[in-house]
Amino acid sequence: MNKELLSNKIRNLADSIGIDSIGFAEATTFSDSRINNPKQKDPSLSLPDAKSIQVFLTGYFTGMS
């Protein structure tokens, strides 16, 4: 399955379950990060076979009380 088709399927699934936003990134070292912990900065140390990282965002703010 090509990347674009897979990305669209993931986006559609995320939308159907209420995910507000989704992002994709290559599973490489985060070079622009202020993270000091190497395991958090380099996905290959925790997930050596990972090819990409998906980040899902959902809000919980329900308004002012």
C-alpha cells in the first residue's frame, strides 16, 4: 500500500473516532528538539523498526465555567 493511501486511511479512521488533528513524521532523530533524553529524542532507540511516527491530538477543553 502506498504512503498517501495509508495516510488517508489513518486520517479517515482518526476523524471517525473524534481525533482533532493528526501528523506524520519520519522516525528519525528529532534535531530541532530541546529534549535531553536520547530515548525520547531518537525513536530508533525504542522502536528500531519504526519507519514513521504518528501524532494524534484531541482537545478536552469544554468551555468556560
